[in-house]
Amino acid sequence: MYPAIRVRKSEVESVRKSLFQHRAVDGERRFIRDGEWVEIPIREGMEALASEYGELVWQKRPVFKERPPAPLEMIKKDLSVPYPELLPRKWELFGDVLILRIPEELEDYRHEIAEVYARILGARTVLRDSGGIEGEFREPVVEFLLGDDAETTHLENGVRFRFDASRIMFSSGNIDERVRMAYLPSRNEVIVDMFAGIGYFSIPMAVHSRPKKIYACEKNPVAFRYLKENIAINRVEAIVEPILGDNREHCPENVADRVVMGYVGKTHLFLEKAFRIIKDEGTIHYHETCPEELLPERPVLRVKAAAERSSYEVIGTSLRKVKSYAPGVLHVVVDARVRRT
């Protein structure tokens, strides 16, 4: 059986919008109408949230949408290469820029592969992910396979992000966390984003939650240029103030109701600065990559140790998995409610 919620026909549009914001609607099934009532299909695991909007029901005979041919099936029909089973099954598509990982066995066919993937997926430029990310600014290591311009505008959760995909990392694996942060109840808060990048967290929060103020600090001058551009194109200049420089030197202190630490390179070294930024009481969102065998203790203990050194106490924590970072290593976030002692 498959979960759904039952609502009156007059409520469908408002409920649908709310559930889409939480990524709770099951896009594989159709809405089922029965007189004045409609069943909205929801994803498994979202039952508790969805039941707040209507009556939870279980469908014995769900109606599934007809699926068009999968892009990979179309690609394989148009490509004649040895080892077709090694063709990329996953990819990153940001706006009209496509990023592929191509195995060494298909090296001689990389340009032909790029052309077919671009045509089927609607990309203008194709980059090959040839080395992951590197350096303090976590810059992608890529090779141009098609086109010579990787600047694009990517739409996500009603927010437009402008960036150069050959110079700026954008992790699609973090989308659920970006969506979650966008809808936190922060309307009257002052927020400091210590690692703003191009506005990954700052701009969705400004667009959807409309807090009082966000200070968005970014050290990388290339990312900072796009941060300013994204603030403008999303029309949140009145909320988001961009700050160029090292957050340990340039972020304002004792101002924040909420501190966002959305970086995973030795983030624990910045915790004491976060406690200087927070007011007497507030919430810190601390990100870390951690071996699974050290969870949940290590990230929480690091926050508590920094709190004690800073004359604060941790009065509540929750830990969430953001994504798998490497074999046996998870990217997690600790939401810590803190108070000055």
C-alpha cells in the first residue's frame, strides 16, 4: 500500500503547494479524485508531516503516471561505444551546464559522449569531473568537453543561483538541507552565515523565511562576486548584507539569533568564533564530515567543548545526516540550541 492524504477539492491547491515546499509529494503517482475529495500521493517517510494537512490514507490501487523513456535509454540508443554499461548513469545538471564523470575505458570517446548527453539533456556546456574538489576554497577540478563558458543560472526551490560551474562547487546532495533551512521559523531573527559561498543558505532563507537580517560572510572573491549578484537577482538586498573576508576577522559579534556553519573543512576550528557571534541565547547549525563509527558523539562533543570554553551551555541538540561524503564518512549537521551561562 502507498501513503496519501485525503483533502477537500477546495483545499487541494494550497495543500499541494505546502507539500511541494517540503518535497513530500510523490511525483510517480497521480492525484485521485472522488467527488468532493482528492487523495494527494506522498513519499514514504513523510507521513507524519503530511498528516498535518489532511487525513492519512493508504492506497491499495494507486494510479501511476506513464513514464517517458529514461534519458539514459535514449543516450545509449544514440551512442556507439565499447562498454556501454560504463556510460555515466548519474550526472549534475546546473542550468544549462552538465557535469559528467567518464571512466578511463571510454577516454577516447569523451567528446562524442559529451555531445550526445548535451543534446538529450539540454545542456550548452559539458564539463568532465576529473579530480573532485581541491584547496581552501573547495574549487572543482574539471575539463571542458563541450563549449567554453560554464557560467549558468540554476533554479532550485524558487531561488536562482548564478555561478561559474568550472570555478564554484555546487553540491546537489545538499538540496534537502538547503530546503530545510529555507523554511525555518526565523522571521524576526538576525542570522550570520559564516561560510556563505554564493548564497547557498543565506538566499533561500531570505526568500522564503524573510528574517530581519542576514550577514553573509565569504572569503573567496569569486564566490563573493556571485553572492552579490545572487542577492540582487533574487531581490533580497534589504535582508542580506554580503561581507568579504575571513569570518574570524570580519563577522559582527554578539548579534545573531542563529549562526549557520555550512562548511565541512575543519569547521570545528571556527566554533569559538560562532559563540562570539551568537547572542546570549540562540541556535548554531554546525556542519562536519565524520566517520560513521564516531557518530553521533564526536560532532556533538565538539560543539559542547567549544560552548564550555566560551562560557555557554548546550541546552538541546539534534543531529541530521546531510549526505554520504565518502565510504564510511557522512556529512552531518548538528542543530545546537545554546545559552550563555
